Amino acid sequence: MTAELVRGQNHPVSRSRVEIRVSAGTPVLALASLADEQGRFSGNGILAHPGARSLPGVESPGELADRHTFAVDLDEVAADVHRLGVLLVLPPGGPVRFGAVPASYVAVADPEGAELAGYTLTGLDAETAVVALELYRRQGAWKVRAVGQGYAEGLGALLTDGGLPALAAAELAAAALGTIPRTAGADATLATMPTLVGDLRAPQTPAQAPAPTPEPPEPVPVSGHPYAGTPGPGDTPTAPPTISYAHPRRRATSNEPPEPAPRPAAPQEPGQAPRPVAGDASGWSMDERLYNQVWGMFEDLARTVAAYRSAVEFADSRMDRELDEALSDPRHRLGGSGNAARDTARARREELVAQAQAVLDRDLAQLIAESEVVEPALPAAYARWDNPVWHGHRTPEESPLALRLGDLHLPERPDLRIPMLSRLPLERGLWIDNGRTGSEAAMAMDTDRLRRAAMDMAVALAVRLLAVHPADRFSVHVIDAAGAGSASLAPLVRSGVLAGPPAAGAQGVTQTLAGLTRRVDLVQMALRAGAPEDLPPDVDTADQLLIVHDFPHGFDDRAVTQLRYLADEGAAVGVHLLMVADRDEASAYGPLLDPLWRSLMRLSPVPDSHLADPWVHHAWTFEPDLPPQGSRVLDQALDRVAEARRTTRP
């Protein structure tokens, strides 16, 4: 039986040799793309098209047509390829958008002819290129996912979104489209190419730097939240605003060490579901592998829940349509035929929902099994405070890849928690909201307890940062103008790991901000001059974290300007901001501070559904990771940091 997929849904692929069949409503160009774990294109040989039909493991069609067949041998796909995408592109001279032609259908079948899974690409409008579906690796096995992601700007935009520099994407798109055999239905001359991939004749200047290789995205604010920010360039009036959490100055390095061979999977019996293995995702170290695996779990949970919700919505709309049709027929309103029609419609709805629930339960069971293996294997930087890894933790010799900020979960399975990991160094400041807005949990908590919880969370994050970095590699400063956070700050003060006593009063605020602003200025000047070693001896070259409690208490206009400067410029030179504040209390400054709030990643000290995933924009509940009640894990971690600093000082 063919599995009929909806957008975002996945299905196991039990065979290594399969065919991918395309039935389009108009002649299209069908391409195959090869990408890594995060869907990034890199290097040569990433696109199978009529001019280069064969890539390891896939043979693409060779002409423009309304029906295509790909031959795929998954055993031959390179080990560093984790996603094989099927792309459909409208040719120059043909229809101007997918919304103007009948919906295309894509299926994965075995070579004998039986279809394993199929997907109808509905809901397209202005798109001229679309990722129809993808085959992807998961826990040593392959699955198919219905994608349906379209691009109005064409193939060039699709390739750019996958990480290719704009010029390289345009050239590759031109090469693919320029090799279409001339047919009666399309004129594939390069004269019409700029309409799909941008004007290739536009002058290119040396200042145009290659686009950075994208990293796994971070959660974005949910639409409708009062602090969600303004819509980005790709947003529509009805879509949630998406805010990139990637720092604009980050660039991919070209001197990364080569990727090690993947760890062999544990043997398993034929027909069994793949056993989850912690850290089997590709990467340059075990930490990188685990980081990639956590993001894979995050994406899988987002998409499988999206498929379930979409299926339930379809079942509801189908039942409503059938009920309307039954009630609109006068014959059904007389006698018992109307009741029978209603019962039939409801029964069909329940059947569809039950099928969707079965698929959801299957995917959730696999993710839960994976989480049970991955969570205990996480290093301290990624682990919960109750993880035994903290008992034997020692100050490391190298800085970590990422940091756990808390957990994310969805209402379909609240006990399935996905770690929320943020890459290091922190590319955006953090803002722990101690106000009583947005969250039901915050509204139910009295103000004093909420403020204490927010400061406790800030201290826990600071301790985690100190504990997972090498000794003297991270310095922490605190501004607590009114001294209201002294109880929460006691562990940091007692251990002696702070760069100085918490700054109090207006004078303390001024001195701390002036010192950090000077550091940013000096490091920027040294880097521009190409002489970072010529910094004055009193400049601390370690990364700096500034905790600001109860902003804007103690801040004048000059201090506010300096704080904004640190938020905008500090992260690029190792000065990071962690604010504990209520935005409403800064309302006297008016819109002056709006850019500051938008530049920070908002977190909550209590459960709050204000973050959305970057794939389907579910509203995820964020929960902070705090030490267990009565635990001494923070004190023990700080004692080790203090001891490491004593032993490393000359």
C-alpha cells in the first residue's frame, strides 16, 4: 500500500534501490541535489541535471518533460551526503508559476513498480522552483520526507538558500537550465536566464564576498508575541516574522580539519528499526556529532508534528465539506439518510485521524528512544544540571562548541524534551525577561519570586559558561545597581570567580560600562590594524560576560548608549551581554530601546511558549535548565573553576 504523505511527513525507505517518479502538470526540469546533515550544498557534484546526469547513487532524467524517473541506489551515495533532494523547475518560456498548472505528484517506488510513498504538491502559487521531497539518513537508515518548499525567484534562490554563494548558485542554475534540450514547449536560451537566476550580466566587484555557509538555525520568536520583532525580508503579512540569530560577521572558515570517518553503527537484526546511537551524525568531533544529532531530533520532531497537525486539519476540512454536501441535499434532510451521511463523514474523519496518530506515535517512539540514548551521552556544556557528567567534570582545555540554554517541547508530547543549544561564542546577547507578560506561568507567580527566578537562571548560565571554558578564558562582570540580586549572586561572589565585585550605584554602572566599552574599541582597532598582539597589557583578552540586573535602574542616557553599543558591537570581539530586565520598566525611554530588545534573544525563567522552530514555526514551550532543588552542583562547579584558576596562574 502506498503511504500518502502530507507536507512535512516522513516514511521509512526499506530498499536501497528505488525509483523516484515525477508526474507534473506541465513539462518541468527534474533535478537531484546532494546535501549534508543540515541541508547545505558544498563543493562540486551537488546537482544532477541534463548536462551532468550522473552522481554517486543517483541518475537524473535527461530532458524536459511532464513525467520523469530517477534511478537511485542508496548504497552508492557518498558517506558525507545525508540528504538527496528532488527539485522541480519551470523552464524559461513555459508557465510563469507552479500555481498556474495542475499539482505535481512525486512518488518513491521499488524497481518492480510498487509505490512505497507518494506526495502531491499542493498549495504552491508564485513558485518557479520547488524541493518536492528528499531522501535523508536517520540513525543509519533512509527515510523519505515530503517537503514542498518553493522559491518564487527560481533555482538560483533555491541553491543560495542551501548555502551556495550567490554567484556560484547563479552559475550552477544557468548551467542546469542552459542544458535543457530545445523542445516545442520551451526555449532554454541563456537570453531568458536572468528571469530565473538573477541578472548574470550584472557587474561583480571584488567587494562582493561569498555568502557564509549556514549553520543549523536557532529558534525564532513566535508571531504575535509582543517582543517578536519586525518582519524580515522574506516574511509575508500573514506569516510569522523570522529573525535570524546568526551574527552578521560570522564567516565560515576554510581551514577546518577533515571530517573523520563515521562511527560504524551497531549491528541489528534484519527488519528491525535502526537503533539510536549517540553521536552518529557527521562532524569533526564527538561534540559536533552530538550537536548535529540534537538539531536533527529538533527538526524531526517539528516536521512529524507538522505532518500530524496537517493531516488532522485535512480530516476536519474533509468532514466539514461532506457534512455541508449532505445537508445541502434536501433528500438527506428527510428520513434517516441525513444521519447516515453525517455518521459516515465522522467515521471517515476518525479513520484519517487514527492513521495520522499511528504515524505520529511511531515517529515519537523513535525520537524518545533516541533521546534516552543521547541525553546521558551529552557533554557538560550540553547536559542538564542533573546529568551525572557534572559530578566528574573538570575544567576543559578547549572551549565548547555550544551551550545548553534550556529545553523545548510541544504539547503533543510534553515529556519529550529537546535541548536548546546555542553556538559559542554567543552571537547575540541574552535577555531573561523577569516581567509578568506573555506567559501564564509568569502571570501566576508573584513579582518577587519571578525576579528571583530570573536572576537564579542568569547565575546558572554564567556558572555553566565558566565551568565549560578553560581557566581564565572567560570573565564575568555584574551590574546590580540596587543590590537586589545579592542573594542569587552569592555563589559567584563567594567563590571569587567574578572579575570584580558586583557594580552598585550609578558610579559602578559608569565604571563597568566604560571599561568594557574601552576593551571593545581597543580590540576593534587592533584587529583593523592587523596587530591584535599589540593590545595594552591591561586589556583582558579573555571573553567577557556582562550580567545586567534590574535595567534601567542606575542607568543614565550615556550608560544606555554604551549598553546598546556593547549589544551591537561587543559579541564580535568577545564581549557578551546577559540582561535580566522587564521591558515595561524601560518604557520611559520610548522607542529608543526597541532595537536593543530586538537584538537580544528573549528567554523566560518559567515555561513560556514564545519561541518557534525555523522550519514550520510551531510554538514551542521553552523551560530553563536549573539545578535540582537542594543540589550543590553550582557550588561544586564554581569550586573547580576557582581551583583551576589558582593552579594556572603564573
